[in-house]
Amino acid sequence: MQMLMPEPQIYVERTLALIKPDVIDKEEEIEEIILRSGFTIVQKRKLQLSPEQCSNFYADQYGKMFFPNLTAYMSSGPLVAMVLARHCAISYWKELIGPSNSIKAKETHPDSLRAIYGTDDLRNAVHGSLRFSSAEREIRFMFPEVILEPIQVGQAAKDYLNLYVNPTLLAGLTALCKHKPADPLIWLADWLIEHNPNKPRLQHDVTVEEP
């Protein structure tokens, strides 16, 4: 009898993308290319880094000849930081942005973002994380509040919903139908907060009288 093996679960990977200061006016064009390439923009923010913050972000480049110019360039104006998600996001994003030197990219990868929007090896339009460890570090740098956990899809996501979400949600909707509040959305939100199974419970001290 042949045993059927379960299909492998695919976890959505995340990577950091930066639109650099000199092409900030091309933000909408670049984002459209990103979305057409199968990525989801999970989080996004526009910010301007100080030279000190740029030094910390590019700490692995410290001591190289171009380091002062790099930090000066990256702090020269606002940039857009994005968390991109898709299967094998890191490698697909690296492929989409092309080689770090925009001049070489124009020759070898003419359809890449750095070939289209970049100028040279410094002003190369966009940044991408090189590997999983750097993606985690860079995402936390730009989005300190983010929780980096695997995003489950397929059967794993269905199992999670069936086990943890649907029972509580069904109970809340049942209670909602019984109470028929004037503002059902606010009522349901309050009910879910109150009946969250993971909500910490306060421990009350109990005084025991001695006989």
C-alpha cells in the first residue's frame, strides 16, 4: 500500500526594500513594478535617516572606502522602506533589482530596477537584503515594532484558523446575534478583546484565615 505524503508547506518569506533618496520621485512607478512582480507590500514607511543611523544600518560596510559617501548619500533626503513578502522573496527581490553597480546592471541586467533607475555603483536606486539573517536585522531596524514570524499559507493556515480563530469568532457572532447591539462592529471588537483565550488573567490574593 502506497503511503500518501503530505504536500510540503510553503512559508511566505519577507525581505527589506528601500527606495533611495535620489529616486524618491519614482516611488509609485517602482511600487507598481514590485506588485506586478508578485510581491505583497506588507509594511511601508517614508523616513529620513541621520548619518549616524545610516552608519548603524550599514555597519557591515564600515571601514570600506565608499562608507562615508554611502552614509552621506543615504541621509541626504527621505527614503521609502518596505517589507516585501512572497515565496523566496529575498532571492526574487535580488533578481529584480539587479547588480549593485548600476552601470554594469545596464549591460548585464537591462530590465532590472538598478539598470532603469540607478546612476552608478553608489546611487543605485534601491536596496535589498542579501540573505535571511540580514533581512531580519534590516526589517527590525526600519520597523522596530514588527513581529517576524513565518506567514503560513495553504493547509497550515487553514489548520491555524480552525484551531485558534474560528471557534472564538463563531462564539462572538452568536453572542452578537443574541444581543443585537446598535453598533455591532464595536460590540464584537469589545467582545473579542474580553474573550480572547490568550488574555492574561489577574491573580487575586486569597487570604486564608487560620483556625
